Amino acid sequence: MPAHAAHLTSDSDINALLQELLSNAQIILGNHFVGMYLYGSLASGDFNPERSDIDFVVVTADNLPGETISALKAMHTRLAAGGSMWATRLEGDYIPRYALRCYDPTQARYPHLGVDGHFDVEQHESDGVIQRHLLRVEGIVVVGPAPQTLIDPVLPNDLRRAVLGTLRGWWSPMLHDSIRLRSREYQAYAALTMCRALYTLQHGTVVSKTVAARWAQQSLGELWIALIERALAWPRDPQQDKMNETLDLIRYTLERSQQFEIPTDST
């Protein structure tokens, strides 16, 4: 079990940032600290230095008092101001151990750091099911117990239901309020996320955005091949505005998702 973050990745600057995050989190949390983990593209081997976030989870012994949350917020502000380009790519949660075991919307408010640097206690939605699955099956232990001892197995239909919840709760409203999709970056993110959602609905598991995108190019027909290829190429290649095409892919995904009505007691 690693006791530090000095050799977690092949990038020494990322390792230095993770070591600083770990050290500060342990000092601030004290006896509240249980463990720190990485998941997402950095854990799956799909990390792209040009566009990927650094996804982390710190597990705490219980809910944190207000003064501790304030100290964590100040710490992340210092990291962001410290000059490391990677500090602005951090995105993560401070999850109480009892809440990590299994996603429960009634126990899903805990501190979250967004890639925009915003830090606050937030309600986490059904994508927390997917987060737990990824953390359990491919999470990197920085320090702490094995994720499998902290998180219950997530069943295929749990993943499908989580995807349906995210599509209908987050993406469907964008058909009527598409301001986020004015960004070329968000258009690329949306296209790849639709590929991943369709893959999970079809197969009941989660793969990287790149793997899902290549599957979608082969499975969804020629209409979406070019749009998905542009999304994969971002930000290396100049991106034309493809908001209408991206909205069409979101609409198509929502329509396809209607075939996947999963009973709540199904496995």
C-alpha cells in the first residue's frame, strides 16, 4: 500500500501536486483522514495531458465540521494559486466512510472541489454510482484501505439506472438551455459522454471515453463518426462550432435511452 504520492504517475509535476494535496489533507483532517484515492482517466490509463482532469477522493471517518471544511477550502485555494498548471485540473470529493459504501441520495451531501476551483458542500446526484464503481474496480490507492473494502459491488443495472438519471437530470435540460454547449470544449465533452452513456446502457459496464467513442463510431452509424472524431481530437485540432450537431447527438442518446427502462429491483 503506497504511503506517499511520489511515484504514482509518470509526470513528476502531477506527483508533486498529489503529494502536497495528500500532506495537507492529512494535516487538516487529522483523525478524520481514512484514505486518498485516484480514479477516472488517470487510473484507467486514458489520461490525456491536454484535456483530462485529475479525479481524486479523500475518505473521511465521518461528516466534517464547518471549520475543517473551511480549512480544506483555503488549502485548495492555496494550491490553485501556487503556480502548478495541474492544480486547476483537480476535481474531487471528501466523502464520509459511511456514505461511500453505497450511493444513497439522502446521504450524498459532502465537500466537492470542481475543476473551476469552486469548493463547497454539494448534493451529489446519480453519477455517484458510477464514481463508486470506477473507484472500486480501478481506483489507485494513494494511502488507505483497499477500495473494495470500503465500497459495495455495483451491479450492471445500477450503472444503467445511474446513466438514465444523469441523462434525464443533467443532459435533457440542455435541449432547451444550451448555454454550456457554446464552448467547443464542452461540445467535445458532451459528445464523448454520450458515447460512454450509450456504451454503459448497452453493456452494463463503464469504459473510458476513448474506448466508448471508438465503439460508438462502429455501432451508431456514419452520421456521428465525424462529430465523435472531432471530439477525440480536441484540443489538438481547431474545433468548428458544432453545437447543433452536438444537440442532435444528445437528443439521439436520450431517445435511445428510452429502450432501457430498468426496474428498481432488477440486478
